[in-house]
Amino acid sequence: MQGAVEGALNELRRVLGAERVVTEGTELEFYSQDVYRVGKLPAALIRPATTRQLAEALRAIAPSGLPIVPRGGGMSYTDGYLPTLENSIMVDVQAMNRVVTIDAEDGYVTVDCGATWKELFDALAPHGVRTPYYGPLSGLRSTIGGALSQGSMFLGSGRYGAAAESVIGLDVVLVDGTVLNLGAHANRNGEPFFRQVGPDTLGMFLSDCGALGIKTRATFRLIRPQPESRYLSFSFRRHQDLFSAMADVARAEVVSEQFGFDPGLQAVRMKRASLREDAKALGKVVSNSGGVLKGLKEGAKVVLAGRNFLEDGTFSVHLSLDGRDAIDADAKAAIVRRIMSAAGAEVENTVPKVMRANPFAELNSMLGPGGERWVPVHGTVPFSRASQMYEVCEAVFEQHAESMRKHDIDRGYLVSTVGNAGTLLEPVLYWPDARLPFHERVLNAAYLAKLESFPANPAAAAAVAALRVDLARAFMEQGAVSFQLGKFYFYQQGLADSAAGFLRQVKRMVDPAGRMNPGALGL
């Protein structure tokens, strides 16, 4: 096998140049980690700059039989890109980051899949357009291809749903170097403006966690953002009332983002904020409000609200909505107030206002406010099942209550709506444990310096892993749908037999030897 590895590395250096083939130990260690865990050390990491380079590289090493593992911005926590086999070749697509075409007139943008969501958003802003879904909260580092591979939702998802619903064209490189042009990219003689060019083959390669191929270029629909925005927040005493109100607002189709916290996560987020961060956020709120006087008024509200506007023990929901003009925005806000006020109380709107002012913030939430490790689990269910799903998760926590007390494991929930389709529940776990080199490199250094550094805590880590598995199993058994399937969720166990069989057939067709990201999707 060592001879095959050396031969493959020589071929990669020949095709890509030695500077694009990384074998240095510290770099390989970093790239073999995600937010949560460590995989096997790869034999090498390659950094192709174009689709053609990647295709030639994979074609050149196909005879070696080595496993190939694609990686985007690295924000996963489900083992999605962690190597599971020895001598894997990792593919870092971040050098492919050009915004290729912006066509505001016909309403589409084509971008390399190694670009981050922030880079795409910033490139589109001068043209007065954006994609409908425009990124996860980790969009400062998360790549286009990573979100399309893993599945993703947040910014714009209240109205436009998940990332997959905004993409219309895709280029994918298979394990043998074959390049597929899918969706709008399949139209040989026309522009990539419409996804359905015959059968929707593009859809097969979305949310595949890189199990079927490597995404190198994508085309998205464009919209013209509505100029007038409103921000609202409400508190609730009972989870049933929170979920019911969020569902009614989602069905009314009036919000761009709608997300909530349980009392546990709410307390964590209030603890995390610092005066310096508030000052930065205030500057963004003022600059984004339009007009000096209006901006100062909005900024003053943020300062006066402070950090104590949410009562302990309550649930909260935070909404951003956009209108064609002030009348439209106010009308939508009135709909939200009518629905939310039936069982909730309106509170200061600091949270959605600051989030929208700085949507692509530093990724400091990857650790708890005291430096604790962090990892989430999640699932999306129909609106009518949200309260039940929450209670099922609570039952899992109760089963692990003694272990959680023993190992000082804390938890909370993020809740969001995905278009008018359903409610996403995301239990998050915090526990004292040593940081990974991943955290040291990705998080803001000044922020890290303020946090406590814990020693390795394998007993707590094992307890978290067991709790996380039981939560994921509960989501699967309740029929929840998850993003970031990776190699963690019980994906195969939740599939209908016919769907699982068809997926295996597709995998065998595009990757006969099972070399592309082995283990992803349970394949």
C-alpha cells in the first residue's frame, strides 16, 4: 500500500504542482478534525484551483484505489469529512472561490463551491441582489459546496427554506475524474437560468455529504432584497405556546428568519455577550439602519435593552421580516404581533436586530461562554409534531440526568422554522473538556484568550457521545429530517427500503469501489 501512496502523491504533484499537495503533519492534523471530533490522519491534502485540475488529479490517481474525502470550510460536527480509512486523500476546495457570473437581469449567479457564503453575499451586494437562502450563521467560513453537500438553513430560511431550494445548477467531479453538469448547467446551448432541464438529476447530489462526488461550481437564483425591515422578539412561558405561534407565523409567510431559544440556551447566549461585542454590534446596527438619526435611535434601544430584557425561565423567539416599503413591512409586523401576542409577550428586539446587522459573525459560539466544548444534534419535524418532539428530547435528557449531573453536562435548544414546511429543533450540549487544535486555529484568538482552558475529560466526552447518539436515534424514530447527515445520523435506518436500495445503486454507478468519502450516508 505504501508504494501505491507514494505513486499517487507523485502523480498529484505532477498534475497540481508540489505546492498544492500537502503532507506536513500539523496541517494534516488540522484538516482531519471537525468542530467535534478527530478522524484518521490522511496521507495528503490537495488544493486544486479549478474543476479541471481536480478532475485531472482524480483521474491520475484512480488506479491507486485510495479513498477520496472532500472538505469545504470545515464547520461540520457529524464526521462528514473525517477520514475513516488509512491513506485517504483529502480534497480542500477552498482555492476554488471565484464568483464567476453575476447576472442581475436574468436573476442568477454562478460561483465556485469553495467560496464562502460571506464572499458570495459581499460580491452580490453592489448589484442589489442576493440568493434567497444566503447562508448559515457560520457563513464567514462555511463554503457554498459544504452547505449544498451537508444541507443547511438559517439566513433567509424563514421564507425561502433550506439551501437546496435556491440552487439551480451544479458541476460535480466523480471519483474517476468525470465531470457532471447538472440542472441548469446541463443546458449546452443556453444560459444556466432554469433548474429543470429534463429529469432533475441535480437533486441526487444535494445533501449527499460528498458520498457521490465533489461539488465544484453552483448556480443560484437571485432575488432583489426588500428594502424595509422590522425586528420583533417575544417571550413565552410554555414550549407548546412557542411552537404553536412559530408555526402560525411560518404559515403566514411573512418572516425572513424566525428562531427561538429555550431558557437554557437563552441563558448561555446572554452570558456569552460582552460589552466590547455589544459596541461592535451597535456600530453595525447604526450603519445598517439608514439615516443617522434613525440609526442612533435604533442603537440607543440596543444599549438600553442591555442583557436583562429576557426573563429567566422563559422561552423566546426572534424574528426578522422585510417589506417592499414601510406600509408592507408594518403590515407583516402586525400579523406577527397578532399571532405572537395571543400567548406571548413582546420584549426588546435586540437579538434579531444585532443578528441581522452582523449575519456572518466570528464563530465564537463553537465553545461555551466559559470555554466549554459544544456540539449540537437536530431534526426537523412537521409543525404539528414540534411539541411532541421537544418532549421526546426532554425524556432522553431525563434518562441521562444522572450522567449529566456527574459530568457537568449542560444543554439548551435552538428552535427555528424552515420556510412553511416544519420546525427545526436543535438540542445543544456543553461540557468541560480540552479544546481541539481546530478550535485554536478557527476561533478568534482574543476571544479564546478570555476563556478557561479545560484538561482532557474522556469520561465527560463519552457521556456526551452516548447522549448525542440517543438524541439522534430519537429524531430518527420520530421521522425527523436532518441536515449534516455525515457519518453520524441514523440515515439508513430511517429510509424506506426502496429508497435505500436505489441510493446504493446510484452509489455503485458513480463510485463502484466505494472510494468517495467512505462511510458518509452509511454507504
